[in-house]
Amino acid sequence: MKPSKAITLLAAAVLALTAAAQTAHDTVTTEKPVTVIFLSDLHVSPGAESEARLRRAVERINRTRADAVIVAGDLTNEGSDEELRCAKSILDLIDLPTYVIPGNHEDNWSQSACRTFDSLWGADRFAFEVRGTLFAGINCGPYMKMGDGHVKHEDLAWLDSLLTHNPGRRVVSVNHYPLTEDIDDWEDYADVLVRHRTAVHLCGHYHSYKRYRTAGIDGLVNRSLHMPSEEYGDEGYTLIEITRDSLRQWNVPLDGSATLVEALAVDDSPKPAVERQDAAWEQPEGYRIELLHRDEASIFTRLGIDRRRIYFGNSLGRAKAIDKRDGRELWSVATDGPLFSRPAPAGRSVMVPASDGRILTLNARNGRLRRQHEGRGPYVANGVVRDGILYQGGYRSFEAIDTRTGRLVWLYDGVGNYCQAAPSVTRRDIVFGAWDTFLHALDPATGRPLWRWNNGNTVRLYSPGNCSPAVVGERVFIVAPDRRMTAIDRATGETVWRVKDRTVRESLGISADSTTVYARTMDGELIAVDATADDYRLRWVTDLTFGYEHTPCVVVESLGTVYAASRRGMVAAVDAATGHLLWVRRVGRSAVNGFECDSDGTVYLSFIEGTVWRISKLPAAR
């Protein structure tokens, strides 16, 4: 990327503006405008038309004068390292200064746990200034699982510090998502922006043009590189031009003339603080919900629990233990990258699979490192400890590790992509899914493959990659992004039945007596399915009042109550016998990572926003 001198007018020969558009452009003040080219939603796959399309876009960009190029996420289709390197090699051909952030396709399906993006571009955020206008781009996930966008605590702190230390600058905010409820902590994000001279928020994601307003800040959604449209052309990008008092948004097709999409007066004055939408709630009758811990960073992991402690990892890469009684932090250990895997207690140790490719064995009491295993990470999957062995999915592999010695017991390398959800582990078999389109079954003693199952689809994004399978008797039950529930013969791996009765997706659980399988649907329902029948039979269906839903949170039953959660902090309790909805509370604002049941029936859960909670069922009054 070569530096470029800023200019006043767009090159007429390159952009070929219509006469009306040119007339409007000429009425701008003689002050030199700030001009940026805005790209989003490239969805590049090597060898596909998307790669050729991006090359054509770069050729056109290099015939254009502008101050900078911004690429606002979804550079790739599946977030693979191959796709990222392909996109990077093409974007490096741009002659202008180029600034890049990831989108949900990089953050959600990443074989490197989002590390490759950072290694290629240096960071997942950017800041640059052009003649008094400060551009600040920031990542928003969702991080290694389906969910709403979320801006990490540390990134909000960075943004606040950046704007505070650059007083008087006009601010242009950039994200992959709009500044709306698409981001669960949008209020915190907006609260930083309104205190400064924010002129506009720019984003992509929706593959279309749209103007909106949030907290007094104008927002512009921008086109994707490929967007079938008679009005704007199938292939193209956006050009943003900002003067002292106005902003213009131009559509630039790759094979035609630019047209004006929006023109607005810039309002960059500080604005009132954002009004919070959090509602107060009362304790549900017969239950107690308690906040145990509020972390300094976001939490992407489920919780590990033992008799005295709760373990988790945060977005700063710190593995932590807190006191089970009062949530007091007991110890914190740094790793080299954000943590996504649940720490697994193993007697006097706790096993921490890290995104840096190591599995750490820590002293459970004080966090001191006992040993480390250089494994087949990066690790984003939840491991299971059984009989002193950690069964852990990695990248293109599944490992069995002796928790007492750290010795590798066996390694299965027949996985075609990365593992994510917790496996089902019994003395008879290990069943787990991966983002390679397959459900795998292994012998727990040797790692020998028993069978593997495919849903008939070759698209990896439909894989059972983030579904913890429910193994009941001679059946294995799964739900996946293909929105079907499937029962599979445990011995042979053959399909017993497969239905699309409800829009299930990645949220599954088993009843305490192993006769029922629970699944939460994308319509915010909880269904109970007879696990003992030879065909698909619903026991009951309950509307959880969540509305549209897609967070991959396990469903659990404890002391006769079934718990399910939403992407926006809602927790619901349902009577296991009848399906009666007992209560719903908005405990947090972000997605629940998962529920963990203690031996006494207490339920623990973590939220992406960085909190740990406890739910207790109170004794019945006499």
C-alpha cells in the first residue's frame, strides 16, 4: 500500500459522474473534502468469482484519488486462513492507505481462533486522521459462536482513550455492524461516541444502503461488493466524502458511473448521554439469582466448577478462578490470546486449553503452572475430564491427555476442521461434531474411529460444529445450523429419523432421567422430545418469549427445572414435567455462554459481557 495525496475532487474520468451528481459536487465549499473509499462484505473464496471481483475492484480503486480505503469486515466467506491470506494478498495491491477490521464471518468461523487476522493486519481495530477528521474502526464479533455483536471492554476503553486524547477532532466511527441492537452493548459503544464530535457511524453487514439514526448519531449502512441491484449495479463499493458541514455517500459500480445515495448535514456536536434500556427485575418466586463476579474483560467461555472454585477465561487471555461462595478472585494466569474453551477441573488441577495452542495444567488452588502440553490448537472447544483423562477437540484433531502426567494418550487426526462444542464422553464412546460437516464417534480407549455421520450437505457452515450431542440409550441426538433435529443410531452412525418440524439450531440438552431431549428453537421456543421413542415425538412446546434467537447455549435440567437462555441476556425457567413457563428474567444484556449444574442442584452461568451468576432453587415453604 502506497501513501496517496488527498485531493479536492474525484477524478472525473474514473468515476464518470452523472451531470446532476457533478453539479451537486461542485457546490461544496472550496475547503478540501475528506474522501474515503468504503469496502465491505467481500466474502472472498480463493478461485471463486469473489476473488476475481475483488481484483477488479482493486484495479478501479487504483485509478481513483482518495485519502484512504476502509474495509469493514466480512472479507471472507468462512473465515479460513486460506481465505484471509487470499484477501490480504489482493488488498495489499491497493495503492492508497488501507485500514481493515474483521466481520462476523472472520470472528464466528475462525480456524485460528481469530489469531490469523491479527497476525496479518496487526490488530482488529484501527485509527487514522485526515485533516482533523479521526476515523476509528473497532471489532464487534460475535466471537467464535453465533450471537449478536459485542464490543469487548478493552476495545471500548481503547476507543474512549483515543477520543479523549484527541479533543476537538471530528470522529467517524466504523464497525461491521450498525450502531443498533445488532450489538448487545451498543449503549456502551454509543455512550463513548456521543461525548465527542462524532459525525457518522459507517458499517456494512446488510449488503444494502440504509440511513438511520441512533442516540443522535447518523448511521450509514453500505453495500457489499456483490449486491444484485438494478439501481446500483451488481458489483461496486461506496465512496464517502466529508466537508466541513456535509457528508455525501456515493455508490461506485465497477463498470459504470457513480451515483449519489445520501447527502446529509453533519451534526458533530456532543450529545446527551444514552438512556439505558435495562429494566429492573424481581427475584422469581422460589428461586434466587445472584451476581457473583464482574470481570474487567469480556468472557467467552463456559464455566468450570469444582467443590470450592469457579474457573473461566476472558477476552484478555487470562484464565481465572473465583471463590464459589462470594465470587472473589483467587488467581489469574495470562495466556497469549483470548480464551474460548472452558477450563476443565481435574482433581487438584485445572486444565486450560488456550487459543495459543497450549493446554496448561494449573494448580487449582493457586493457579501455578504445573506443566503444559504443546497440542493441536488453537483450542476453542470445551473439553471433558473423565477418569483422569481430558478429552479435548482441537484444530483438525481430537486428543486424549492424562491429566496427572500431561502425557498424550492418543491423537485422532481425522477431523477436517476445528472442534468447538463439548463432546459426549462415556466408557463406550466419544461423540463430537466439528466444522468439517461431520459428527464423529471414537473409541475412548484408543481413539479409533467408530463411525462418522454427515447430513448430506457439503457446506461447512451447516456442520454440527457447535452442538454438544445428546447421547441417550442407543440414540445420538443433534441439532445444527441446517435447522433439523436428527436421531442417529449410536452403534452404526446411521440416521434413524431427521425432521424439520421446528427451527432448532445448536442448543440442546438432556433431562435428568435421560428420557427427554430438550432443544431451543430460533423462534424462541423450548421443545421436549421423547428420547425413548423410535420416531420423532414431541412431549411439549413452550414459548420462552425470547423472539428470534440463535445463540448456541446448552439447555440444562436441574431439580425439575429446565433452564434456557437467549442472545440478549434472557434466562427462562420451565417446569420439566409439564413444560409450564415458570419465569423469564433479563439477567444480562449479552448472550449466555452456557449453564453448569453443581451436584447440589445450583446452576452457574457466564455472560459475554463479563459476568458470572448463580441460580439457586429455594426450599419449598412449609
